[in-house]
Amino acid sequence: MALQFRSGFKPNVWMVTLTYAPDVEWSPCHISEAIQRLRKTLAREKAKARYCWVAEIRLHARRRIGE
């Protein structure tokens, strides 16, 4: 099924990844802070964002660094 848009409308899709160094501890507030900053930035441009976030846990990477 193809998406249909109003004429003249061009979707703008970005994929954003928050990546952590091995010695940085993850915190739930990191996601909410990143989204708040995105919204503030877009508000200055008079734009809005729709988003979906997914947590990815990579156990094999954690094992590799000895956790």
C-alpha cells in the first residue's frame, strides 16, 4: 500500500539514534530531555515532530565489554 499525500506536501523523515559510550550509564531522563530539545528547536522553526522511540538492548555488546 502506497502512502498518498496532499499535493505539494513532501514528507521529511529523520531517523535519530542516541548512542552511549561504554562507560556512560543510561538514564530514562535522557530520552525525555532529547525529545524536549527537539521540540524547542522545531518550535523556533514553526514545525512539529511526530515520533516513536524504541529501546534496543544489545546483550552481546554488553557481554563483550565484560558486564
